[in-house]
Amino acid sequence: MTEIQRPGALYQQVAAAIRGAILSGEFTPDSLLPSEAQLMARYQVSRPTVRNAVAALRAEGLIDVRHGKGSFVRSGSQPALTIERRISRTSDGQFVMPNGDVWTEAEQPSTYRTRTTKTTGHFLALNEEEALFGCDRLLTDPETGTRAMHRTLIPFEVTEGAPALAEEPGKTPAEVYRTLTQAGHKLWWSETVRAHMPMPDERTTLQLPDATPILHLSRVTHGANDRPLILEEFRVGADRAELAYRITADKQTTRRRPA
């Protein structure tokens, strides 16, 4: 039995005690937390107090509640999947992504027409309300069960020079790159990564535990004069995946010194 003597609401005191047991290693990662009855006896508190304490730790991301099984200490182990964010090109002009053969489509891609927002317009160097083709994909990794959401946004003005994209906006990214190259574009890419808490639909679609942020990647395909051509957004649970990048040094232009 552990006597609670810390200041603050009683459930906060119990939460602090359980948190301490987790951090000290008494309750190990992936282990089943003691039952409500055991925690009530351990801390000499009521059932509502224990439930409020567990809910607080769940909100902090220290505990996962698995329905029908109980509360488990969240694992701090290595993510299940490493996603390599590289693009390669074969000798016959095909584009290849290292993880391209990992993902399978859980559903049929959804294509639609939409317009730029303040955020997507920023990436595409367009004003708000500019017309776009969109394609959403729900991807899964069969080996780990990791789910990811992928979106492609193509401005109407880009498809004027590549009509095949207007006819089939649901092409895979590799197919889109090839189509743009065939239209005469010399491509390069930029990518930003941010983490944020998921919206309810993201949490449901990605099947995320409580208090789990997502990694939100925004990749822009550029053409001549650094013109943004398309935007891809990729979202995945931060508890399931990590990102890997190959970084090479750019050649710096040598400045001529005055004679």
C-alpha cells in the first residue's frame, strides 16, 4: 500500500504516483497496469479516483487502454516502420520510391476537385481558391499494420501542359512524376515535416491510441525556375513510424574575386 500525501486533487496525486512507478520501471513498457481494484487497494482511494487518474495518464500518452484487455503502459520502443524519403530514377525513366513496394491501398483512391486553402496555396505559390485536382489514398503496411494517409493536389494550370493528369488525376506519385517529365519538366523536390495532434477523422482513420501525434509531411515537386507543380501530403502516426533521409552536400558556386 502506498500512502498519498502530496498536495493537489486526489486523482492527480494517484496519477503522479502511478507515473512515478512507470518512470522508475516498476510498471514496465507494454505491461498490464494493475486492475482498478488493485489500484484502489494500493492507494486507498475510490474507483472514480482511480479512473480519473488513469484517464489523466492516458491523456499524457503514458497509458493505452485496450478494450476488453485493460490498461497497458505504452511502449517507448523503436517505431515499427522506417520510411525512407528518397526518390530514385531508373535508366528507362521510371521513378521509384524505396518504400513504394511496402504500402498497399486499403481502399480505392478517391479523386475529386477542390481549391487551394491558405496552407496549400502557400506550398503551391498560389492564391486561395485556385482550382485543384485531388486524390486521397489510405495506405497500409501489411507487415506492421501501420496505416498512412496520402493526398496529391495538382493545380489545374499544371494540367494544361500535362493533359494526362487532368484525364487521370488518380495516378500514383511515381506516375505523376513521369508524366511531368514527359511534358518537359526537369524535377526536383522539397519537403517539410511537422508534428501535431490529430483531428478526430485522422485519429479514426489511422487507428491511433490516445494522445498520439501524427507526422505530417508536405512534399512539393518543383519544375523550371523552382515553380511548384504538385503538392503531396503524407500523414502517419508518430508512434508507428520514423523517417529516414539521405542528405548530400550541394556544390557551392565559387565566387570570383576582383582582380
